[in-house]
Amino acid sequence: MSLARAEAAVRLLSEGGNVFKDKDGVPLTKRINQTDVKPTLAWLEQLLPGLDLQNNTLGSTGIKDTSGDMDIAVDPKQVTKLQLKTRLEQWAQSHGFKPEEWVKQTGAGVHFKTPITGRPDRGYVQTDFMFLNN
């Protein structure tokens, strides 16, 4: 990985989940409690079969009492950004949601407005899928 790409990944990791906002700039996601990380990742693994998310967390995800987002390393040899983005958009559309309100792509990765533990009534956390070669 190039130095510039590593620095971009570090910047994104420190942003703390602020990609999804309403029209007034109010975040639509919130911090996730440590106890909710594993069940939320398990829900995501059902949505994205074949991806091991629980063993590829980055930053403070699942370590600190709360995390501003969930940072997940993804091997681009396993799934491309476009493939992951498409799968998440298809899920959103199949549930009657506007995909652009649930899925965003940036240079560093794909971001998903994730229902905490798979339950929208618990609120949402931003999941950042970071595509890293190692």
C-alpha cells in the first residue's frame, strides 16, 4: 500500500462515522456500544455471505466501550468495491429504500448505514468497508 493511501485510510478511520446526514447536516448514524458490535457484524455477515467481518475489524471497533463507526477490512481479491456496493444497494432497494441513502462510495471504501443488531428501532451505525491488500 502506498504511503498516500495509508494516510487516507488513517484519516477515514479517525472521522468517526459522518457520511450519512439529513438535509440539515444532522448525522443519521450514531455511536455503537461495544456489546452491539458482534451482533451487528453477524447480521451484516448474513447480508454479505462469504465475508468474514467479525475477524477483520479495524480501529476501535469492538475494543472501546463505544465506536463512532465500524471499520472493516475487506480483501479486494475477495470482493471489489463495485461488487460490494451493488450488493448493498440491491438489499436497500429490495426493502423499499433509496440505495443512495444507505450506501456511499468514497476513494477509500464503501460506507453502509447499518441498523444496529439488524434492528432499525435501535438506530444506525456507519459501517466503513476499507479495501486493503494486506
